[in-house]
Amino acid sequence: MDLFSTITCPDCGHQSREEMPTNACVYFHECRSCKTLLKPKQGDCCVFCSYGDVPCPPIQTGGGCCSVDEPG
């Protein structure tokens, strides 16, 4: 299982390599460059699944991600 994912900001294209927790979903991530607050896209459970190059650990293992209502 890969515990690191590179998140790409959809607004400015800045990339940052982030460690993913194995026991929680990450719903928000602030871009270090433009300060945009990233939230999961509709249907995704976390910012790693929406903007990362590697999905979150629960998705990697074939399980579902955290139980999420609509973030927002």
C-alpha cells in the first residue's frame, strides 16, 4: 500500500506530496501556493481520491472509504 500521494491543485497546478492517514479521511486540503481550499469532488470520499495521483488507503485495499454524507 502506498501511503503518499501527490495532490495537484486544480486552480494553480501546484503539486505537493502528502502522507495519507490510514485511519481517517481528509476532506479538506489547503493549497500551499494559492491557498485554495480543496474539497472532494462529488462522489469521491476525500481530497486524495479527487486530486491525488494515488487514492486513499481504504480504496487501495478494495474497501470503501469512510462513510461520508456530502462534504461541504
